[in-house]
Amino acid sequence: MKNDTESRRCSTERRSSAFDPMKINQRHERRLLQGPRPRLRELGTVVRVTRELLRGFRKLHFVGPCVTIFGSARVAEGSIEYDTAREVARRLGEEGFSIITGGGPGVMEAANRGARDADVMSIGCNIRLPHEQKPNDHLDVSIDFNYFFVRKVMLVKYSYAFVVMPGGFGTMDELFEALTLIQTGKIHDFPVVVMGSVFWRDLQEQLDAMVDHRMIDRTDLDLVLVTDDAEEAVAYIRHAVRERFALRPQLRPIRALGERR
């Protein structure tokens, strides 16, 4: 009897797992990266990715000029990193920028709270993960993504500057993604501000080593401002965006297409 009960429980868990949207999304992305598959399956992936891109484009079309703030989901409220992210976002909001984050907890939550403090648009591009990541409670616009690379397109596409707070692998990925796009001319040389000189000290030394070994140019280091001062960070972004880049008028929604702000 015990074995029968255990068997039924395991069978039920497998069935629920098979229909769990989170696990289905994981399987889709994992299979995408496992090499060639039957053509119809590859076409299905193209359709899902295109649908996700279109959903992101429509949802974020009218958010106005933005600054994206990257950082760890593991930062606790009340920490220096949390308070700094909130202050930077608030100050940027007071300059008229909407704030985009990855939409989760930690630094992302702090930045979205800062946007709310300044009464500007607070946007979250959330990634569906089985742990750690869920939308925070301080978002005016929230959109969920299944694919990391689609989410990264949205975090870059609508921003005129990037602020990087202390973080882990994801934050490093986002930092160097932005720097690579700027270095290779795929996007304009928008300002990149790295907050936390002590935390990023080893990275600065590694970048200097890259210059010494001629892996990057000394001028590439000019793409990044490292500071601990929120006021300096915002002034740097203000100067770059207001004086070096002409902001386009905010697009208006077309009601016939079902668009709205």
C-alpha cells in the first residue's frame, strides 16, 4: 500500500511538472541551445521569440527616455547598495528619466522604488526563473520574458544611460554587453556609470591589465565612470544625454492599433 501511494504521488508530481509554465519555459530555452533540431521545432522557437519581442516592443513603446539600472537581486533593504540604488534612481527621475530594471528584488526593487519616489515611470523587465526572481511591488509597467537575450534587448533598446550597481554573474554580463555594444558601434556611446569603487576595484585592475596586454585600448576605459557619489553619477549622465544626444520627442500611441501609454 505504501509503495502504491508513493508511486501515485510521484506520478502526480511528474504530471504537474509537465504542465508547469516555468518548467516548460526552461525546457524551451534549454532545447534552443542544444544544437540542431527538427526544422518545425526550430520554427516554433522563432515564433515564440518573435512573439516575445513584439510583446516587449508594444509594451515599452511609449515609456520615454530611460536609464537602465543593473544590480544584484540578493541585496537587502537597508544596505548601502540598496539605498544608493534608490537614491540614484530618484535623482535620475527628478531629471525626467524613466527607470528600467530587471524587475526583481534587491537593487532592482530599490531602483524601482526610487522611480516611484520621483513620480516617474517605473519599468521592470522580469525573467521567469524557478527561484530568486519575481516582480517587485514598485512597477508601473511589468513585462515577463522567457528568453534572457530578448530581455537584454529591451533593457538596452530604450535606455540613454546605464548604471551598474554591485552584482554577480548577471550584472557582469549586462555590464560587458553594454560596453561591447558601445565599443563595436552597435549602439551610441551612451554613458555607463559603475557605482561602488571598492566592490569593483579588482575589475578596474583587470581592465588595466587588458590595456597592458593590448586586449583593449586605453580609450576604451573612457566609456566607464566609476564613482561612489550619486550626485556625480547623475551629473555625468545629465551632461552626456542632454548635451551630447538630442532626445527625440516622445512617441504618441495610435488608438486604432489598440495602443496606450
